[in-house]
Amino acid sequence: MPKRTRFTTWRPLATAAAAALLATLLTPAAAQAAQTAPRGSEPVYSYDNAIREAVWVDTGLDGDRDGKTDRVAVDIVRPRETARQGRKVPVIMDASPYYSCCGRGNESQRKTYDAQGRVAQMPLYYDNYFVPRGYAFVGVDLAGTNRSDGCVDVGGRSDVQSAKAVVDWLNGRAKAYTSRTGTTRAQAGWTNGRTGMIGKSWDGTIANGVAATGVKGLKTIVPISAISSWYDYYFQQGAPLYDSGPEWLSDYVNGPDARAKCAAVQQKLVDGAPRTGDRTPLWTERDYVTAARKVKASVFLIHGMQDLNVRMKHVGQWWDALAKNGVERKIWLSQTGHVDPFDFRRAEWVETLHRWFDHELMGYDNGIDREPMADIERGPDQWTTSRVWPPSGTRAATLRPDRGDQAGVGTLGLHRGHGTESFTDDPKLSESDWAAHIDEPTPEKAGFVSGPLTRDLRLSGSSEVTVTATPSTPTAHLSAVLVDIGPAAIRDYADAGEGITTLADRTCWGASTAGDSSCFKETKAKTADVDYTVVSRGWADLGNHASDHKGAPLTPGQRYTITLDLAATDHVVPEGHRLALIVAGTDQGLIDPPADRPELTLDLSRTSARIPFVGGATAFARATTHAASAAPEATVLDGVREPRTTHRVPEASQ
């Protein structure tokens, strides 16, 4: 990992000058006090009396092909007092396709408007909490949604430009108007242009995309459960993750005007995203990881390690690319699925986010840049930190599967395996079925398990599994799963709440008005007692063995080698537990089946897993020294229910 760079502490010139002047006039004690206070923004401005206005920013694009450049609607809430004083304020921005169609947050809030067309309710708490503290909050309707022109193109140029153009306008580089069709210009003289973008899922994805343009004025992004490459939302190494493409999602969020005008964009999404899983120029345009070198904004990333909607692969590849390019980073990893930190760690989250924006946008030296880089949830509501992430001393160890005493129930260790194992793809079964029967031979999987650990073993980062397999049919899909075998209490990520239960009681976070309450329903952890925990997953179409970009038919009976990328994670396998690797076919509910139902034979001498352990191979060797070698009694293990197969969108699993 590159050496971590320091934040650049920014202070308003007037504040710094005043502190220096006071230091020359006051006693030493008073001068010291003047230099050290304040350390954070305070709620000193009226939310009830805040300025609420709407502007329409010209994106410079004509996505709906009506002969006019598209304008996106921008709803603004900002302090009135700073405007009167001529003081310029920073901006917190959430650009979203969900403000009218689907709702935001755990309570599915939508924008509402007063008789003059000004926003009355801005979803979520950002405006309630931060506007009284001297920030402006800006809610942007992506092109094609709510009150904006244009078409949704699912992470492409139109989506990203919808938000980038607003950052440009806030910094004096783009045009805006006071109405959707009028000619009266709107200026952003009230802001200093320093912008932070935030949002969950698609909203956070747009923040990633805008940051990847390198736009000036964007100082930080806070992507929550966000996509880093849209190809990896729909496919993994050729294996389809859903039974539809981006055209379904575009139609899901497009407003009525857009649906009437955007047939051409819809067709481009169909044509550019074939269900073969081949990488096309459409996916290249929507890959932000390859543009990480352009990112100038700092990144505070939040994700659920059991998110089966926007999966953890998005975290690993984005984080590694940002690290390679020296981007300042911070990360929270929870045990939840697709859940906002406001709903799994509320008080700590609001405080941390406040300090983050104060440092990055207002320039307060509050010490957040000197705190641990990572917060990681070990058990429900049990958090630990890491100074850097992955931790220092993390190295990949190569583990190798080998045959055991019975077919299909093998071992996992440091020495090269021998022989073969075979399984037949059963599209009706999932990782839950495989793990539940890890200690008995079943025809749909090959399982390999270490002995019980003699000490804790920590995995941190992204793994990969190299498989050499001979298929019996022209098509075959593969799954590789790492499993912690042993009893634990975990968040029930497969439940409808994905690890949380929503309560009736409310707590308030900021100021309220009659039209916009800052009070939200409380939550608590939804837990499950399990005998095993799936730690990481990866999938591939074996037809992509020769290329990540294009698949090809297989020759039955021929041997192929492919390396599956497994999702990033941070998990401690406790002493007494076992670590398992499962290789199988279709992971029901998480990937689609191939056209055929193949039998696959693994060459164990050419199959391995590279897993990042804190302490590397030495840590694994120590944790498995003197481990019991007797096979445990074959019993059916309990886990969370099977992954749900509902049609997902990148917001909530709706």
C-alpha cells in the first residue's frame, strides 16, 4: 500500500488572519485559546428561515434529442444569515434518481414542494443537520428524473454530467436558470464552491463517477454502498448476476417525460449490454476504477460486507485503485447488507460525518485525519479500528485444496493437492445449501476445510481462487465461496431488513419545519445465531477463461484454467472454527445458470486460493499447527436463509 498522505488543512483566509492578529494583541493564554477554538461548526443558523430555491443547470447535453440542451433541477437549502452577511458557504450535495420515483432512505422519503415550487421536504437529514451549521445542501435530480430534462443512462455520460455540471456551476463554470425553460440566469455567488458529494447506492455511485472526472471544486465524496464499475453490477467475469440489463433500471427511474422521449437511449442500453457478459464500450464508459488516477477528492467509503445488491467487489477494486493513486481515504465496513450507516450506527455516524465535512469543507483541524483509517464491525454493534486498511503485515497466502477420506469432502492447507474432485451444477441450490452440508459429500459441490484453528486468523482484503476444471458441456458457470465454519451471532443480512429492524420510536437529528422533520425511526440490529458464516464470494463464466472481456464456447472434455476474483472483506475466523473453500456451479439467487447443466472435474494440483491474511502464510501455518485431523460428524449446519431472488435496484433490495 502506498504511504498514506496527509489531509490538506484549509482555513478561510479571514479566520486565519483574525487568529494571527489576535495572537499579537492578547496575553499568551488568551492567544492560545484563540488559536485552538473552535474545533467544529455549531448549529447557529435558522433552519426554519433558510433560503429554499430551485435552479436548473444546463448540462450541455441533449440526451432526449429534443433539440435543446438538457437542464437538471437543483433544489437548494442554505442559511439566510450568511447570505445577508455576504459570507460564502460550502456545499453538501446528493445527486439522485430517486427523489420522486422511489424515495430515499429507510422511510422512502420523496421531495415535496410548496406552492411556489420550492422544496418543502428534502429527504434524509443532511439539510436539517448541516444547514444550521453553515452549509448549503443541494439535492440534484439526475437527468430524466423528477423535474429534470434528459434521459437516465445508468451511470453513463448523462448521469455523471448531471452532477458534474452542478459542481461546475457552483464554481462559476456552468450556466443555470431560474426555471426549466426560461432565460433568466441564476448565479451561485453565495458559495465558495467547496463541494462534498454524498449518497447511498446509485447516489454514491454518481459521487464516484463525478470524482473520477477530476472536476475542480469537488473536495470530498462519501459513497455509501456504491458501485465502482457498472459491468460488475450486472456481471462478474462473464457470469450474469441478474436476469435483466440496465435498460430495465433506466425505465424504472425515468420520469414520464423521459419515458416518452428516451426510446433511443433505452435501445442503446439494450444493444450495448448483451446478456453474453462480454465487456463492451458501454461498460468501459461506466467503469470509474480505470479513471481513479483523476480523482482529486478525498474518499470516505462505507459498505456492508454482506451486501448482495452492490457487492463488495466494488469496494476492493475501487479502494485499491484509490490507494495506488495516493487518494486520501477512510472506510467503514459493517456486517449488514445494503444498509445506510444512519440505520446501523446512527449517533457515531452523524458525529463522524460532521467532523469529516468540517475538516474537508470548512477546514477545521479536528484531528479526524490522524485517527484510524478503518472502522470494522466484528459482531452486531461490536466495532474495532485499524490504523490503515488492509492492516500492515497483510500478505496473500496460497492455500491448496486436497482430497479427503471421502469424495467431495476435502482438506485445505499449504501443500499442493493431488487427484480430482467432481460436481454437477444444480441451479436450484445456493451457497447456503453447500455450506450447510460442508462435512458430507453432496453431488453439487466440492468442499475443502481446514482443521479447527488453534488461534484467531484474520482475513483482510480481496482474495482470488484459481480453478482448473474440465466441463462436460459447452457452457459452465463457477462459484467460489470462503466460509467460516463455527457458531456465531451475526447480523441477519438475508432478512428483509438486511441486518436491521426498524422500530416505532424516533430520534431527531437537526432542526425541523412543518414540512420537513428531522426525526427518523430508530433501528436495532437484527441478529441470527448460525453454525457458519459466508465470508467472501466470487463467480465466473468458465467461457471467459482466456479473456476478461469476451467469452467463448467450451469444448467438453477439455481442461481450462480461470482465476475468480472474490469480494473484499475483513473477517476474523476465531480459534476453534474452521476455514472452508467451496467450489460449485450456479449460486442460486446470486448468479444466473448457464445454458447447460455441466459436470465439472477439478484438477486439485492446479487449483488454489490466494487469501490475504494478517501475517500471511505464517499466520495460517501457526493457526493450523496441531489442528485436529479427525473429520467432524456430518450434520446439517444452520445459517441465514438463502439469498433473496427479488429484482434488485441499487438503492434497496426492492
